Amino acid sequence: MATKILDKIYQAHSEKRKQLAVLIDPDTPNDAELEAIIEQINSAKADLIFLGGSLLIKDALDTCISKIKKLTDVPVIIFPGSILQISDKADAILFLSLISGRNPELLIGSHVISAPYIKQAKLEPLATGYLLVDCGKATTASYMSGSFPIPYNKGEIAACTAMAGEMLGQKLTYLDGGSGADKPVSTQMINQVRASVSTPIIIGGGIKTPEMAREVCLAGADIVVIGNATEKNPKLIKQIAKAVHQS
Ligand code: 1GP
């Protein structure tokens, strides 16, 4: 199985090069808005595009990836909200196990159903321990997954959960406050997770400014994910990319 994208992420991790992933919800931007976002991604030299959503209403995943692929060479990684979000047009897929929750479907059930489709689509699966964290408000991710997020100030729970994920063979650790979170995951929690695992760490949810991005990088994030804030103002991508790449 190809490990091209994972190898690049590990390479950056070993060189302590921080990366920026821009999350695009295929439901949201119209063509002109998508072009504006991709233009910013290209000029900011953002490293990755994450594509997906907890709840997609339009059947726009394939067409959205095709449009993106015409505009950029930045790898497109599906960030699936459900097993319906698989496409052979993407480069890779976050093969997420929601290890902060106790919903068996999201720990293994959906994986069994989607594995043959991912294989047929020749998508690189990125085995990821996915942790939802309570960052100030109920998010779609938390509601749709039917799981309790880890309390904001319980860094030790996040650290032990991430550690278990790594021991189970997960290659990436993703701490997510959920899209539109009030505030990012705390630097203290990121520190505790950083001290507990050697996988690259992805941090997302509620990152709205270059300062916030810099803080999570300094605390130990390898990949910073931004979504909501840049949908509203694509020019932020450049400022946040600069903060991430200089951290
Ligand atoms: C959500 O981590 C992502 O899963 C991004 O969150 O939209 O709040 O930037 P935002």
C-alpha cells in the first residue's frame, strides 16, 4: 500500500517543519469562492487540503475534488464525516478511529464497511487516532458521532487516549475541538499529548488567528487545520501559513 502522503508528513515531523492544512467543506463554497480559497492556498504554500464535513447535504464531494485538482497540486486528503465520503479523485483519506468516544461504529464498524471501497479507490489510508475535545460549545462532530468529547482541562485523558492509539498502531494523532469551536484545544493538553506520543499531531477546531496557530505549533502541533475562519476570509490563509511555517 502506498504511503506517499504519510511519508511526507513524517518527513516534515522529523525535520520539525510545521504544516498547514486548509479544510474545505464541499457543501459550502460556490465556484468563485472555491477559486479564491485555492488561489490563497497556492500563494501561501499551504501544505495540505482536507476535504469533508460531519454532515454533507449536497452530493458534491467528487465534483469539488475535480475542481480543486484543476487549480492546485496541493494533496487532497478526505476528512470523512461518514462512510459516504470516499472518492478515487483524492490522494488520501484520514482513516479515523474516534478513540475519544465509545461508539463502536466509529471505532471499527465503519472501517470494516469502507475498507474495500478505500482499497478499490486506491486511496492512501492514513491511520489516525481521532480525539474530540470540548472546546466551549457543542459541535456537529460531537453530536453526529454520538460521543462525549474529552473535557477541555483533562489533558491526562487526552494523553492516555493518544498513547493507546499509538500502541494500537495509529500513525497520526488528531485533537479536534470541532469545526467552529469557541477556542482551540489548550496548549497544556497539546503539551501533554506531545509528551506522550511520537506520532505527528494534528490540531484543529477554533483556530482563527495567526497567533492561535503559532501557539498550538509551539505546544507541539505538527499540522494545524483551519476551516471556518478562512471560509469567511480566505486572505487569512496566507497570514496563518506564515505563522505556521515560521514556528
Ligand atoms: C474541524 O479541525 C477542523 O474538524 C477545523 O475547525 O472550522 O473551526 O477551523 P475550524
